[in-house]
Amino acid sequence: MRWERRSRRGDVIDARGGGMRPRSGLPIGRAGVGGGIGLVGLIVYLLISSLGGGGGGGIPGLGADSGFPSEAPAAPDAQGIPAAQDPERDLRDFSAYVFSDAQDTWQSTFRRSGETYERAQLVLYRNAVSTGCGDASSAVGPFYCGADQRVYLDLSFYNDMERQLGAGGEFAWAYVIAHEVGHHVQNQLGTSSEVRRVQNENPGDANALSVRLELQADCYSGVWAKTVYDAGRLEEGDIRDAITASEAVGDDRLQSRAGGRVDPDSFTHGSSEQRARWFNEGRERGEPGACDTFSAEEL
């Protein structure tokens, strides 16, 4: 993917040098928060699944009913790393570029519909972080917190993707970031809160609704990928890397790699085939209207 070292001012909070550390030590998975890509270490995946219970993992934007604050935490004492001393400079700048570019796409989309898009922020951290949805360690993987409208990302996860899941490449990483921005879009549109309401009313449908929410974020990621393709910024192999990443984080693939039984009833993010299919749906059609996973009879 061809990119530039630029991002919109205010989009990125670089806290890798300090600040935004956890207060309580409570794993964010315990709260059932997420809206994440599902890219977690296999042991952590099983842990979060057992703690989250009835489909809690993967639901963005916990509010007052969750027992966690709905307001954002105090402004972080963010400390970045000087560029000349930053071993992750290229990945940091690429992540910031993708995040801002994806938001530019959605801001334009909202504007065409006469709506206002409120930009999220990307928080880069190391090891652990305090969020509006609770405290988290980097083992949780990339995630979006609707309470403070921020995406949280430990850049070390780029290597984890390649080593643990065989999902390497810049555009695989771009897919991850665009997926999290997709959760912010869902928060802006009220989709996340509506799903949470229905889950509370119908706990038996919680997992199935979580899957549809996650697949819609995959599709939204594909919508952004279409704009990159149309702008002529993709290179050979980029789309293949993104599809490989979407397949690698399917619930069936993760459960199988963990040595457990593949149980579709416990899925919260969707199968490998479903995740790749919905990413491609957004990429091929390039319209948010193509991402109505909640009306689709078959996923």
C-alpha cells in the first residue's frame, strides 16, 4: 500500500512513552468490552471467552449499565517517543495514516448523507492502558471503546499477528485498524447501543447479534479498502493479505488452533469464511448500505 507520513492532528494519542496506565488491574475482557478484531493470543482467547460468558466479548461502547463509566477518562499524560529513537516509527506512522485516512472516508460519507461524523482517536500504548471502558493489557489485542470513542492499539501486535496467526503484511494491519474504525461508525449510527439493548432483552441471541455486529465492522473495513483501491494506492498482494487476516481471526480458526472443539453457538465474531466474505462484500460494492448484516438471512 502506498502511503505518506501524515495524519490529522488530534487523531492520535501516542502514550507509548508513559501515561494512561491501568488503575485497578482489571482485565478489560472481564467487563465484556471489545468490539475488537478478535486477534488475541490463543490462551488469552480462551480466557476471555470463559470470562465474557453470553457473548459479552466484542461489544463496543459499554455504558452505565455495565458498571463502568460512560465518560472518557481524564486527558492522558501522553508521552510519545522521539522519531530518531523510535524503533517502531514506520509502523507508528503507517498506523496513524491508515486511521486518519479511514476516518476521512467516513467523514465524507456522513457528510454526503447530511450527517455529522465525530472523529475518534487512536491511542498507541505499551503493555497496559486505562480506558473509559476499564483497564486492559495488550494481550486483549486491538479494541474500540465506545465510552471514550477511542481505538486502543499496542504496536507489538503487528508481530503477534504474523507469528501466531500467519497474517502478516501492511494491508493486513490496515484491515485491523479499519475494522476498529468500523466499530466507531457503528457507535455513531447507534447500531452498537441498539444491539446491546436487544442482547439485554434476549440473552439467548447475544452471541448471534455479536457476530452480526463484528461482520458489519469487517464489511465497513472493506468499504474503506475500496476507496484505497480506487485511489490507486494498493499494491499486488495487499488485498490477499487483508483477506488472509480476516480468515485467520475467524472464531472457528481460533478455536481449532487452541485445540478445542469448534462450537458455532459460541462464536462472537464469525467464522473465517464469513469474515472474509463480508470484508469482500464491502470491498467490491464500496457502499455502507451493502453492510446490513442484520437483515441478511445468511451470513
